[in-house]
Amino acid sequence: DCIKVNPNPTNGIFTVSGNLQNYNIQVLDSTGTIHQTLSNAFSTTEIDISTLPAGLYFILVKHNANAKVSIERIIKE
């Protein structure tokens, strides 16, 4: 599955696109702290991390049934 995260780097609002049906999306920081969890996302989901400090974040996209995981890195400026 091809998951895209745009724009990267971001100023706080970005979209996750791809086949996201039956997936959970989590936003984690470099220490593994989960800042957001979105479920039942559509093919494109907008995520707002503008309240989080600048730095490196991970977008974890996990399938609900087979536990398949895709991880994308995003930089918040």
C-alpha cells in the first residue's frame, strides 16, 4: 500500500492519502508518545499538528484486520 504525506515538511496541517479504509492513523513523536489517533479514515485525511512543537513526527498507519503497518516520517517546521 502506498501512503503519501504532503506537504513534508509541514507548518502544521498536512494530508495523508492512499487506501486508508479499515486503517487507524496515529501521530507519534520521536519518543513514541501518541499525539493523535484517527480511525475509519477516508482516502485522504487532513491532520492538524499545529499545536505541537517543531520537530520530527511519525505517521503510523495500521490496518485494523491484519495489523499491516506503514510508517511515514514528517517534519514540522
